[in-house]
Amino acid sequence: MNNIGKAAVARDNANVHYGGVQMRNTMRILGLTLTAVVAASGCSQKEEAAKAASGQAPDNRPVTVVAELSAAYKETFDRYLVPVLQSKLPHITLEYQDQKPSLQEKIVAGTVPDIVLPNGNLRPILDLNLQYDLTELIKKYNFDLTKLDPSLIKSIQAYGTKGEIYALPGDRSVKVLLYNKDIFNKFNVPYPKDGMSWEEVIALAKRLTRTDNGVNYYGLNPSSNGFLKSQLQLPVFDKDDKAQLHTQGWQLLASTWKAIYDIPGNNATGAARDLFSKDRNTAMLINNSSWLLRNSLPDFNWDYVTMPTFDNKLVSDLFGSSFSITSGSKVKDAAFQVISLYYSDEVQTAISKDAALVIGSTVPDIQKQYGVNVAAAQGKNVKADFGGQAATKVVEPFDYVANPILNEAFNAIAAGKTDINTALREAEEKVNLKVLEEKARLK
């Protein structure tokens, strides 16, 4: 398995941990403790809904909001949000929790935070019944959803059954086509452009994949087949939870993936980002731009364009980190006020200028200021981070079961160990068996 496959499997195994058997077995162990929490949460939700319906305004008595955030988001909050919070809402004190111990353990200990930060997957809070629909609070505080990327809101709503909004997007997780200008210059190949097709980018990769003076150059590293799957908005299952991989969409995905790895010599192994930015022998890489903008390499001659697309012209979904308020929180109003302040033009503009995150704001004036304070962003095609129409995340009950199996199949296709039809047929059979096993465990 090459590095791409290992990274993808690691990511999907993490999803298995959150969405699969391990978490569900833990839930059984929690037993009566969780039942009590959920019951209390239900009462709390009814009380909050009643308050919201009555239009009661919150008072300004001192209140503490506890947020479980990653280290990166703690830094972002401290730098950009907390000063504004202290100025505009001084009665609210923000405290942090580490992401360890786990939410399951915090339920047992009675220390569940008010705000949590799911990363690219809301299933952890759904499996623990910690989800809370923010719709009433959005109405109560006249929160303007149109100032946030609509594709992100749709991706969040995909986790509900009736349009529930269990979170608000913390940022855009944007995949772009990074390219090494020196390699293009060396072999006299024109730079890629925004809005290219996969066929066009693969054609460039063929011209750039070669050995020169003992150095192997790789034309294109796609990083993960999941990005392509996202672009095509491909479901794995039908309405009866049966895997359906013999479709035109899956054939297109597999044939595109195979075409990338059928390029002679385009089989790099190792950490994709290191091959691109340190070894500098990879001409093009599908990845985030933000890691290079925040970690300047002055001697590296690189730039980026929008991700190549299929005929539907969609880039991969943008769903990354998001803010959720837990169902049992007793300070939901204050928690929502904190989150709302994060989306204020003042805070979003400051974050945008420093390219600390690819902000979720759709306000043109805020987007235009992206990276203005960052040396590495100067002269770069930063508008690509906001370019293209994004796909909506496809959310399925047993996607965590399917993902590792699909990665194995695509790794086998990339390595030339099997043909597309065989790989998809065998993957479909394995997924269906695993789903049956999973359903039996969950009974």
C-alpha cells in the first residue's frame, strides 16, 4: 500500500472508531449513566425551545461557557475571538477543555462541555446523543446563515432527517491543486489553471512524470480517492443499506484513479506533503493550501489553482471543523452568543487577513482580504480557496464500514493488482457482509 492509501486508511479507521463498533460497545457500558444524561438533555431541550419561542432575551448575569477545542482552535479563539468577547460580552467567560479524555468519559464524569468541535464528521456527537438542533437559536438571535457557505450548511443538514442544523461550520476544508513551478519550468510545461478537468490535469501529469539526472519526478499525487468520491457525490448504499458499486459514477471514479496511476513512473511512496514541499520531486498535489501559507518556505516556488473537476464541475465538499452545542448544556444561549461572535465580520476579517483558517464567510470583502498579512500568500492565487462550486457531503449510516474496504480496493487498482470490475465487485461483496455483521452487533 502506498502512502496515499495508508493516510486514507488511517483517516477512515478514525471514523470507524467514532462511528463504529468500538464506540457503540462503549455506549453499552455507559448504560444508565447515559440514559440519565439523555433524559436530562431532553428536558433541557424542551426548556430551551420554550424560552426561544417566548422570545425572552438573555440577561447579563455572569456565565461560563466551556468549549472542547483542538489546540489550533484554542489558539484561534484566544487570538481573534476572546478579545472581542471580553469587549462586547464581558459577562461571558470562555473556558477550555482538552479533547482528552473522550466525550464518553466526560459523560460518565459529568463534565460534558457546552461547545464541541467535531472535525469533518458529526457522527461522534450523534452516537452519544449529544446533538442539539440550533435552528431555534438561529431564529432567536437573527443569525444570518446567508453569510456562511451554503454547501457547508447543506453538508451539516445531511446528518439530520428534517433539515436539522446540529453545528455551524468553523472553516472551509478546501482541497486545491498545488503545483511546483520549478518542475513545470524545468520541463517547459505550461502551469495548470483554475477550472481544469481531470483529463487535462492527467495529461499534464504524463508530461511531467519522468527521470532526469537520476531524479524521479512524479506528475500528480491525488492524496486520496475520497476527494474524487466527494466531487461525484457518490453514495455507496441503496435505501436498503446494500452496497451498489456497479454504477456509472463508480466506474468513472475508478477509471480516473487508474489513469493517474497508469502513468509510467507515477507511483511515489512516502508522505505526500513531504514529497511535494521537501523532496520537491512532485509536480502536482491535491491537498490544502493553508499548511504552506502558514508555514512559509521562501525558497519554494509554488502556487495553486482550483481542484480539477468532472463534468459536473464540482470541487470536493468543504466540510471540516464545526461548532456544536451539546444537548445537555445549561448555557445554550451564552454558548450560541460565543459562536455567533466568531462569525462576526470583525473576527472573520481578522482570521482571513492572517489566513489562520479558510474562513466560512461568503462576504466578498472578507474573502478579498484572505492572506493579506501573510508573506507566503503574496503573489499566490489565493482566490482559488474560494473558487468553484462545492459538492455536498454524502452521509450514510454505514459509510464507516465501507470506507476502509473501498480504500483497499482503490489501492489494489493503483498498484495494478486487479482490474476495476473485479475490485468493485469484491469490495461490494465485502461491504455487504460487513454491514450484516455490524447490524448483528448493534441489535
